[in-house]
Amino acid sequence: MKIKRLGRTGLKVSEICLGTMTFGNQCDEPTSHAIMDKAVDYGVTFFDTADVYPLGHTPDSVGRTEEYIGNWLKGRREQIVLATKFHGEMGPGPNDRGGSRKHILQAVEASLRRLQTDYIDLYQMHSPDFETPLDETLRALDDLVHSGKVRYIGCSNYPAWLLTKGLWISDQLDLARFDSVQPRYNLLFRHIEAELLPLALDQGIGVISYNPLAGGMLTGRYQAGQQVQEGTRFSLLNAGQLYRARYWQETQLQAVDQFKQFCDERHVSITKVAIAWVLAQPAITSAIVGASKPEQLDQSLPAVDLTLDEPLLAACDDIWYELPRERNKTVAFR
């Protein structure tokens, strides 16, 4: 497991980041703890979560993921670089979501309580809030950095133009700046290569990519013509529709079928290839890999040791270049 700098900062993170949005819905607390144990055994020291998790939450389960992590963290807080996110709807009130000063200051205190810690290593805005001035958001985050409750700040699902605007505001007002961005990126979705990744390389922004396995599509688990299975990410309440819109098109299923056959012929796991490809991209700091069972990490995390040869790299490119663009929708948030 390689250790990398997060952008231009001095913060060191593992090249695999454990994604936790399954905790509290797709898996119970003992299973969630076993997944974190397994990840640490592999050398993963970077965890990502969000106050609004688990994925597919109901009003009574929102925040449960952070609670599970907080219970596990006892006695080992300093071993983990802990990232969480804010913005999602945490209650029925008009100020229970977004990037306003009021919500941010409430959200960080609630996350600290659930996580049972007095600081967050990386605090990220989960998605843009176009109703709140970006300078208001950045001033509130800057206050959190100066208070010691947050070490670094980042953003998720930001387009390049908005991240650039944020960097300019921080520079002009001498505020803490976004030192990381968390975009969707995988063999089936590479739009960020046009603007966001060049920006990150130029400005020293760490890139923590999510969905490297396209919601499980790039494990080869699903085949063309197959119906959505209950209990999978594609069927979850409040989330299944999002993931079906992203990936559940016949053209994508067929492309994955062909790619899996190519990988099988070369006696290499499609799961490992998909993750290794993301990690091999120059701008990527870390790839977020999750699980609903501990043994799934035995299939995915060994990808860090896989080096892709030229035929494999060419096959990876072919998937993206041959997909019809009108089918490859940009569905930004998760």
C-alpha cells in the first residue's frame, strides 16, 4: 500500500481510501467493524464518510455510519486519517443542509459527536450549494481550521470552474483553501479528464476518486439483459435510481461483459484491473473502495500490486472510447 501526499499539503494518506457509505444500511455494525479491521490489515489508513450516510438512508438512519465509525475508532484515532463530508439533508428544517455558516457550524459539531473525536482530518463539502455565496462557506471552514476542529478542507462533486472560483476566493481573502476534490471516476466515466484533473495537477489539489468500480458494475457481477437484484446498490431506497441512471444501460453492461472476457482470458481479475487503472492515473491521490462484506476487500485491495501492461491499458481505453456519449450521462451527486 503506497502512501501519498494529499495534493500540495504535508498530509499523508494511503492510496486506497476506505469508503463507508454501506455502514448502517447494507451492513450492520459488527460487519462494518470487521470491514474496517480488514482494511487496516491491508494497510489502509484513510477512511472517508459523510454525515448523511448510509447510502439509501431513511430519516431515522441518517448519521448512523459516522456512529459506527466512532465506536470503532476508540483507542486508534491517531492511526486513521479521517475524512467526512457535510451538505446533505440532516433534518426537516430549511437550514438542515447546504453550505451556510449556520449549517456548517451545526454539522461539524454533530459529526464530531458521532465520530467521538475532537477533530476531523479532512472536512469536505459534499456537493455545491448555489444558494450560498462561496465566500460564506469558505469563511466558515477557515474558522474551523483555525479552531483546530478541522485540519484540512476539501470539496466533492465540484466542476472545475467552481473549484477554480473557490481557489481564487481563498487566495484573495487569505482563507483556507480546498486542498482536495472528490469526483466520480472509473472506466465507464472519465469526463473529469478534460478540465478537473489538469486543474488538480496544476494547482496541487489532491484527487480522491469515488466509484472506481462503477457501483459494482466493474466487478463483473452484472450481465447484459439481467434485471436489477434486490439488496444491491442499484435497488436501494433513495439511491438505486441514481445508480441505475449512472450505469445500468445495456451498452454499458455489454461493454463490461466484453471487458471481463478479455480479463478472464488473461487470467486477471476485472475488479483489480478497474481499480489499478484508476490508481495509475497521474492526478489520482487515492481511490475510494468500499464493501458490504469483509471478504470483498480480499478481491479489491490487492489491486495496489497490479501493474497494467499495454494490452490491458488499451482495452481499458477502448471501453470509454466506444461507449455512446448520449448514454454516458453525467449524474453528479451521491
